[in-house]
Amino acid sequence: MTPILPTIQFPSDLKNKSIVELNQLAKEIRAFIIDVVSVKGGHLGASLGVVELTIALHYVFDTPIDKLVWDVGHQAYVHKILTGRKDFFDTNRQKNGISGFPKIKESVYDAFGVGHSSTSISAALGMAMASKLNNATNTNHIAVIGDASIASGMAFEALNHAGVTDANLLVILNDNAIGIDPSVGALKSYLTQVKEGKNPKVNNIIKSLNFKYIGPIDGHNLESLIHELTRLKEKEGPRFLHVITTKGKGLKQAEENQVVYHAPGKFDKITGDLLLNLEKKQTKYQDVFGLTLLELANKNNKIFIAYII
């Protein structure tokens, strides 16, 4: 099959592609990300896990008119590749290169500047409320958030607020049961029960917050994603799509060792094996700070250090 990725510069280039072509594109994007990150470094696992979801979002919605807010930049590499930055993606996180995270000044497709977690729902809700005040009621506002990030107070506060509005808001839960480390806590247990079909639909925590809930669905099935996103696009008010993904999808080592391959440094793109990282021989700032703090505490009994596990 003729390569698809060279024909894609912006989301508009996706609109006339068939499901077969989009699935081929997903394979090519995974290979492209692995090729670049293996040499340049960066956040690997999260972006490999949202390839199909990102393609589906840009296929269904009219970005940048519709506002797409990523909760963390870790999962935004595919978004950058599809929004005019493919040709210089190899400058990602390099001096004078593109940012490793969505950055408003970098692209009109980056609706919100993000670093780390839990701001996406409140940001997208604020945009949705502003659009309503400006009578731009047809503008869609999409927040993509992970199962670790959604457990934070800011995310819950935004869900609580959104549930008593008629905002044009779609929250997508990218549920892969891991953040940088495996997810923990009561919400994680609840989501696991939902995925396993053990939690009755009448006890759905998202529905109780007045969201139209769909899911869970396979986050790597493009046809299913496009179908559900198209349906939700036509609905009004707060909506919630629960998708199940695999962090590191497409690279065996990244799927099996998700913590290490979150940001693995340089690795062999063929075998997936990690390469010797000379930077690891250098002392890091956090190590200097931590060891110095311990040294001072050993000399001064007025200094107390609390360990959080």
C-alpha cells in the first residue's frame, strides 16, 4: 500500500480517507514516533497509546474551530504530527525546536498550554461557557484526560461544575490504568470494575454527575471510535466517552514495561532494547537536593523529613 503519512499535513487531509487508510496511517504514525523518540528521547508510551484516538478526534471534529484540550503533553505527539508539525517533529524537546507539550504560541491547534495533569476538564469547560456567552453554541470542546489525572481534586471540581450546565463539553477518559506509575485508589478500583463488567450501569459515577456516558469502548478500534465520537458530537450538554487503551501500544517492551518506557531515553527502534544513557552517569538536581537534605538532617535534630510512599 502507498504510504499515507506523507500525504497528511493537517487534519483536513484525514477527511477523505477510508477506515482501511486510517488504520494504515495509525501503523505509520507509531513507526514514525518510535523512529524519532528512539534517537531524540521523549515521552513514548502515552503517545503510542492514543494513536487511533487522536486520528479519530481530528477526523470527526473540525479543529481548530472545535477546541481539543489535552490534559498532559505526554500524549500529544500524534496531535502534533497531524497538525502541521510532522516535518520538524524530530526537533521535539530540542533547543529552538517544538515544545514537548501543547503550546498556544506554537500552533492554533493547541487550544490550551499544558504540562502536567488535571487541568483539561476545567479549561475546556471554561471555553465552552465562553462560547455559549458568545453564541458560538456549535463549537465543540473536548478534554482528553487519563485515569490517573481524573482522580485529582481539580478534575472532580470541573466534573461537578459541568454536570449542572448545558455546556457543549465532551470529556474523554483515556483509561490505561497507569499514569507515570500504575494508578491506585478507589477510583482506579471502580474503573477496573467497570471495564470487567462487574459494576452495574445504574451505579455509574459519571452518570450521577449528569453526563451522557458512553463506554467503555476499545480505544484502538478506529471504526468504533469514529462511530461513537460522531454520535456524541450531535448530542447536547456534557458528554463522557470512556475508552480503554494500552500504554506503549505497538512496541512490545513499552507494553510490558510501561513505567520505564514512559520516557525511556534512547533505545533500539528495531529491538526496543534500551541503549546506554550517558546522562544517567551525571548527578541529577533532585539527587543533589535530596542527599543534601538528608545530610543536613543528620547534623541537625530540628530538621524532620517525612517520607511519602
